[in-house]
Amino acid sequence: MTIFALKKYIKYIVIACFIISATSFASDIQQNKNSILLFVSLGMPDNTLKAYLLQAKEYHIPVVIRGLYTDNNDSSENKTVGSFNDTANRIFNLLKSQQTAQDNKKNINTLQKTMGGVSINPLLFRSFNIDVVPALVVTSNDACVAVNHQQNSNEHCSQSDFDVVFGNIPIQKQLKIIAEKSDNKTRVNLAVNRLKQYGLNQQKQFD
């Protein structure tokens, strides 16, 4: 298999994982696992977006984007609608190995797992009034997520049911801010537990 063919093969896997991710996301919601969400845009600078995707994977936090992405150089796609192919290419190009084709082949499983946590859901942006990204949301009301995702409604989550941190700062710092500033014990515990469970390097700060 040539390097070109191998790269194309991996890219198709990424596209498939991206499409499947919506089903995985809905399944997690049914199990009340998605109390923490990261909102980003594929139009963010490469280094910033890549860092957030990798951090979200580390902390097992689903990533939400508003809609499909269209490459500015792609004249074949409707830029107002977006393209699954351009969307998958955008993420693939950020996360792919910079070394050899063999390295890329070995990293297929890693790419699959990373893509499994990305979902397209403009309703969740409206639910939590997200107009600026990046934004990390911690909610103590699972219905805020489930209603909009499963019933395709246009509900707004009450301000008293979630905390949000805006700004280009690491996820570890965003979680720490909520753990220290939130006036809701449930959300404090959600943030602290996520830091303890996955943020091994920062665990001592919360022990």
C-alpha cells in the first residue's frame, strides 16, 4: 500500500468515526456522563484547537462544535452548509502523526478514540448561551444536555444549572476555576473529581 493510499484510508476512518460520534454522544447522555462539555470552533488557530482536542481527550470531556467546517480553498462545497469531508480533514490534519506513514497506521486507534468525543450540536450552543469559544461548561442538570440533544428542542438551560468558563486557558485551569468559584456543590464535585480522576499531574492540588 502506498503512503498516499494509507493516508486516504486513515482519513476515511476518521470521517466514519466523526459520523458515529453523534450516536456515542447520545448514548453517553442517556447514562448521564456528559455533565462537562467543551465548546470549540474548527476555525480556531491550529495550535490552540489541537491543544484543546488533546486536553479534552485527556480529561474525557466531549467536544461540541456548532456545525460543519468548510476549507476556504474548497470551492466544491457550500460554505454556508459545510462539509463532512472538510470537517474530518481539519481534525485529521491537526492530530495526525508528523513522522511516517507507519506511525499513522499505528495511531489509527488513537485517532478513532479522539474523534469519538466530537459532536456537532448547535442546539447545545443555544442551550448554554455560548457565543464565544473556547468555553467549558459544567452542569448539574443533565436535562440541559439531554433535552436538546435527544428531543431536538430549543431549550435554554437556566443560569442556575450550570457554570461556564470562557477564554483561551487550559482545561485544567478551567476546571480549577469552577471548583474554586462555583456556588453549587454538585458542580464543584464534578470539576474536582474530573481533575482527580484524569488530571494526574495536578492531583495534589485537590487532595
